Amino acid sequence: MTVKEKRGRRRYIAFTVDPRMTKDALISLLRKHSGAPPYVVQCAEGWAIVRCAPEETDVVISLMLLTDPSSVSLKTSGTLSSLRERYAELKRLRPVRKA
């Protein structure tokens, strides 16, 4: 059994957001507008990645626009690495893994 069969598929959506937006602030705002907000992978310096299920991508994009009207959805991908390869800023701003 593969991992995808156990946990399901995921989509990662890259956004540009207000440059002052932090990850904690984004999570807080998403909670205000949604009971179960999507997972925020990273958010810094005007860039963000949000994870969701494939069938939730349109809902998450709408939720982000409601949360931050200046946000723009750039690309949806099945992997984080492809988003980070496409947008160098996302790679540079990647959070450091905790050991």
C-alpha cells in the first residue's frame, strides 16, 4: 500500500500575499473565515504555500482571497519541490527543518 492510498493526495498552492503577512497571522485569519483552515506550509516576505486536498483547491483559493484580498494564486502542484523549483523565492524562504 502506498502512502497516497493511506493519507490521500495533496495539492500545494503557491500564492503571493501582503509582504507583511506572517505564517501565524495567516493561520489566524484563515481560522476566522473557516472552521478547519487549510495547512499553511510557509508564509514569509510576500510568498505563501498552502496545502489542501485536490477537491478543495477552488475553495482554498477563494478563502485566501477572502483572507487577504491582495493575494494571488500562482500555481497549484502535487509536490512542494516543483513549486520551489519554479519560484526561487519559495525555495530561499523555505523553513528550516527541525531535527
